[in-house]
Amino acid sequence: MGGNMQTAMMHDLPAYMEEALNQNRKNRSDERKKKTKASKLREMISDHHEDADVMQYYKDNHPEWFNSFMGGDGE
């Protein structure tokens, strides 16, 4: 590299470093968002299973009431 080219690159190093840092921040942020989405989805699935367990309990232990309730009685 010639002296002028090397000087130009040295002059732009702060800009290059800033761009690299910004890209790293974006990548970290994107990864965290993916983890957050995955975590929320796992929580939703867990909640669904817990809710299903409650509903199954009432269906198994109080079938007449449950079927009546699901049929819309009492509204």
C-alpha cells in the first residue's frame, strides 16, 4: 500500500471500528430477541399444559358440570 492509501485507512479506522461495534451490538440484540421469543414460546407452551391439566381435572372429576358448562348452560 502506498503512503496515501495507508494514511486514508488509518484515518477511517475509528469509522471502521464504530461500524464493527454497531454490527456486534445488532448481532447480540438479534440473538437476545431470538432467545426471548423462544423463551416466551416455551412459557406459553408450559402455560398451555398447566391450563390443560386444570381443565382435564374438572372434566374428569366433575363431568356433568363440565359438559353442561361447555354446552353453554348457565349463561
